[in-house]
Amino acid sequence: MQHWDVIVIGAGAAGLMCAAQAAYRGRSVLVVDHGKKPGRKILISGGGRCNFTNLHAEPSAYLCHNPHFVKSALKRFSAHDFVELVERHGLDFYEKTLGQLFCQDSAKDLLNILLSELQYSGAQLQMRCEILNVSATSPGFVLTTNQGALECDSLVVATGGLSMPKLGATPLGYQLAEQFGHHVYPTRAGLVPLTLHDHDKQRFDALAGVSVPVQVRSLHGPAFDESLLFTHRGLSGPVILQASNYWQPGEIIEVDLLSNLDCNQWLKAMARERAKVACKTLLYEKLPKRFVDLLVAEHPAASTAIGQLPSAQRDELANLLNHWQVKPNGTEGYRTAEVTLGGVDTNEISSKTMQSQKVSGLYFIGEVVDVTGWLGGYNFQWAWSSGWAAGQVV
Ligand code: FDA
């Protein structure tokens, strides 16, 4: 049976980072993955340009049942450390917005960096490797695979989440965690478009393709200022993906359509200064036409000249603009989700090394752990940071 110091299951972002780090320390390292090619999510991420980190990757941008858990790894291997690594390889990249760093040309360039690191470090990669069984020996682990049995001292689970099964996502990591006595928080799709009840789908059908810069406030999370996109299936766009991490079934989401304006004050001022102008004309100046047409169809008072609108109706219109509400009926699920919320309970793994507190030599890194970042490069940064942390000790 082949013996390795370290076996990493999963040749994704976290697994590749961890494997190279461990091999640089002189450990013999094998990465196994059931896919044909490594890093498939990296290749399709960020529209093919991979938003590989965020300069503001602070703990507050992560959802985790223990919000302190991410602090150590993010501090020890930060966004700036990852930037330094890619700069050493001469990657061309740019900041799109809000600290989000993207490859200038292609996500392939980033994956090539990780694969070069893997090669320089001496770690080996074995693709199309199906894991049939994992058992603990003392010390270490034995993996039964379609390519024979493998033995290791340290086993790193880097199998990612459940999103995008087409790209090879499986529940193996959660199953292994449970097999070894770990608690796993229930999983659900995150960074995912929200779907609508039939009546709302019909109501917004004519708006498909319309994008509106808004602020969305969900009951349990922070407010996000980005674009909302109407689609034939429901609501999407960055602001909705962000809010989806915090949204629970049955809840409404509140949308501030003009978040840079106190609409009460604004409409009052318009009533004085532009009394003869119809409300809808004022709205056309601020919001996409098709969206205003919907508001006017549902609130005929908006056709009235602002100066003639009774103050109660003007306040109602202002309230609608700053507090527009919609009640989704679900999410598009793992098929289109970028991430998976929930996962391996962080109370049972070390925040410094990612080692299991139940089974010595077992590690969990990346998305399989109950850590989910906002949209904008935060999830890859978690993969790099947690992979790096484990790579120093396995
Ligand atoms: P990852 O999913 O990368 O890797 C897991 C690996 O394990 C895969 O190679 C898989 O084949 C393997 N595996 C799974 N089950 C196995 C089994 N049973 N046997 C063997 N191998 C198995 N994040 C971000 O920060 N910026 C962005 O731009 C994007 N964009 C984006 C777009 C899309 C469409 C998606 C789906 C996701 C993103 N993300 C993102 C999220 C990001 O891709 C994700 O958080 C990281 O890839 C997680 O890294 P991991 O290494 O944990 O898992």
C-alpha cells in the first residue's frame, strides 16, 4: 500500500493551497480528486476571471456559528499575503470594486499559479480518484479508492460544499465529518438567486433584464448596496446573492430603491419646487423606466402632479420608495448557488490549524467548514487562509 505523510481530498482552492504548503515543509503529499481536472470552480468563477480575494476580507464578512473562528487564519494568511504570492508569479490583476481583485485575463492564470506551486513543492496530484472508504488506523488513515488503497498520517478534507453538482460537488466531506463523530450544521444554498411566487413572477415578468442599484436589508444581516436584477425566474444580481446568505424561508426582503435619498424630504421639496411635474416623471429621472411603469400601474397616484398629491399619499409613495417589500418563495438551490452555508461545526476544530479536536491527524479546510463569505472574493480568501493554516502543520 502506498504511504503518504499527507493526503488531501479535493483539488480545489483550499486543497491545492494546503498541499503545496505542506510539501514545501518536506512532507510527502498526495492530492486526490474524483474530477477530471483540478480547480474547476476557480476556472468558472468571477465570470471566468476569478475574483480571487478581497482586500477587505475581515471576519465580519463571514457567516459562521462561531464568528471568532475565522480570525486567526485570516490574520495569519491574509488577502495581502495571497496578493504577494500571485504577484511573485507575475499575475496581471485589477480591483473591480469594493476591494474585489480579479484576474486581468483569465482565471486559468490563477489556477496555473496554484498548479506551479504544487509542482515546485513536489506534491503529487491524482485525478479521477474515487474515494470508496476511509478508515482510521492508529496512527493515520487508510483510503480505499478506485485506484487502490492509500495510507497517510494526516488526512485533509477539502471537498468543498454542495453547490454546482455539475462541477463535481459531493457531500463526501460532510459524511466523513459525521463518520468521525463531528457535528455538521445543516447545509443550504448561499449566494444564490431568489425565486418568486407565481403572482409575483407574473407581476415582474416584463422587468426581466432590468437592473436597479438599491440597498437591500434582510432581517438577520447587514444592508448591502449593489444591483438588483429581475430575471424570468425571480430576483438576482449581486445584492440579492448577498442577501440570500441571510434570508430564511417565509421572510420578506426590504429594498430601498433610492437609498441615497430620504424620499419623504425629497418629495416634499419637489412638491414645493416642481409642483406641476407628475410624480412618475420625477421617478423616471431616478429609476429604470420599466420599473417605474410597474410602480405607476400599481400605484396610480404616481401619475398625479407632485404638488397636487395629498400629503398622506405623498408619504405613502415615499415609504414605498425607501421600503419596497417583496416576499421570495425560495432559492434556485445548489444548481446555481455559488456557495454552501452550514457545514462542519467549527467548535470541534482548531481555528489555528484546522485540525479535528476529535480525531488526531484529521483536518477540514475550505468550504466544507461552516464558514461562508460574502460575494466578492471572500470565499476564495477563506480557502487560501484555511488551506495555508493546515499546510503549516499537517
Ligand atoms: P472546491 O469546490 O473549490 O473544491 C473541492 C474539490 O473537491 C473539487 O475539486 C471536487 O471535485 C472535489 N471533490 C468533491 N467531492 C469529492 C469526492 N467525493 N471525491 C473526490 N474529490 C471530491 N468565490 C470567490 O471568492 N470569488 C468568486 O469569484 C467566486 N465565484 C464563484 C462562481 C461560481 C459559479 C461558484 C460555484 C463558486 C464561486 N465562488 C467564488 C466560491 C468558490 O468557488 C468556493 O468557495 C471555493 O472554490 C471553495 O474552495 P474549496 O477548495 O473548499 O472547494
